Amino acid sequence: MIHTQKMAWDKCLSHQIWPAIEKGWKEHDGKTVRFFWGLAANNRVGIQQCIDWGIEWWFIDTGYLSSQITRYPVPVIKDYDKTYFRIIKGGIHTNKFRTTTSDRRIKLIKQGIDAEFKGWKDNGKHILLCPSSITVTDYINGISQVEWQKQTTKKLEEITKRPVLFRNKPRPGNQWWETNIKDDIENAWCVITNMSLAAIDGVLNMTPAFTHQKHVASLITGQKIEEVERPYKPEREKVEEWLNMVANHQFTIQEIEDGLAFDTLKVQYQKGG
């Protein structure tokens, strides 16, 4: 039985995605399979129940490599053919390699979506500190976003003299609203985050990153900020393999409805991932 966690707000994008899931998720052998959109409302409680009771669950949120939606005042998909949503089994990110082809990533590049590794730069001055949302930070780290920032900044002050530039998520009215993260990455030595997709922005703009071990990019980033002066810069082949994996975990609404998401992820997780 497919169970999609309904959101009360009628403008939530999940109201467009759930009908596609209910039509395109073709097999479940009669067992309960639960789907959650983000961590809002009672989703965290529902996810923990799945973990405690051994119920298969999937997490859906905005894509890793995608055309951007309009977020405020209400979410709007501007281009359905280029807007992708990540679908992850048993976690809010995936970070396990599976044998994948480059076909989906090549499709993204042809659509004009940045999905191409350009190498690593050798310079940079400041450290760009980008926390996840308040909700994700609490869920992953068990502390507030402010406390994560304080702890990380303090640790950096003990091990490096590089200036730390803080960048929070752009929200209407804050100082980062209508600014481009690429401007902050341009002269950055590295990007440090817990679970923010800012790490992907860093990698795609030639800048190494440090992330939580559960981050989708953890296979190509460092996790010990004590090594901030020696950031991990894996070889091109590994980064491109990782990008292929990422591209195979995100889908348009039409691809979800058509069953392509199910067919692709069935292969991705067939070894019990």
C-alpha cells in the first residue's frame, strides 16, 4: 500500500507530486511504503515511526541538479521539464554509489542545467560557512542552527587564520535574499556545511567542500574540518561518477508519473541500498 504523507497547506508542491507517485510507483508487493515531502508538519514523527517499526519509507524534496523553483510567497514550478525532485530511500540524502550511466546527467547538461565538473581551483581566501535550515540542522545535528554556526566558527578560529564568511539560506527580507551564492564561492577556499546543497554549488564551481557524513556529497568532500587547509579534492573520474549517481536519484513530475523514477530507483537499490 502506498501512503503519501499529506500536507495541510494546499500550495505545497507535494500536492502535485503525490498523484504522480500514486500512479507511477508500480510495485510494492502489498506492503506499506510511505512517502514524505520534506521535514515539515508531522513528517519527522512519521519518519521515526517507520524507522522504529521497520516500514519502508522514501523522502522527496527539491532536486540536487535542477532548474530552480520560485519559493516565495508560494512555490511555483517555472519549467516542469527542467525541474527535478530527489527521491531517496530511508534518508533525506543518498550517499551510496551504484552502477549508473551518464545518460541522465548528459540530459541535464543539454537542458542547460549545471551538472558538469570543471576541475578544482588552487586558490581562494575565505571559508564560506553555509548551514542547513533550522529544521534540518536540528534533525541531523540535534542542535540549533545558531549553535552549529557558533561551534563550527569556534573550531575554525582554532585551526586557521582564514576569514569566515557566513551565508544563510536566502529568505525574503534577509541580507542574502536575491543574491547569488556563486558570488560568495568565487574567492572561497572551501565551503563548509552540515547538509546544505551549497556544497554542490561549491563542487560545481571548482571549490572543495566539507560536509556531514550523511550529505549526498560526502563521498567527494571532507568531513573533518581540522583538515581545512588540506581540503579533499578527488580525481575527476570519482566526481563524475558521483554526479551520475546524483542525476539518477532525481526526476521530473512527469518521469515520476510515467514510472521512470520507480524503474531507475529499483535498479539503484536492488542490492539493498
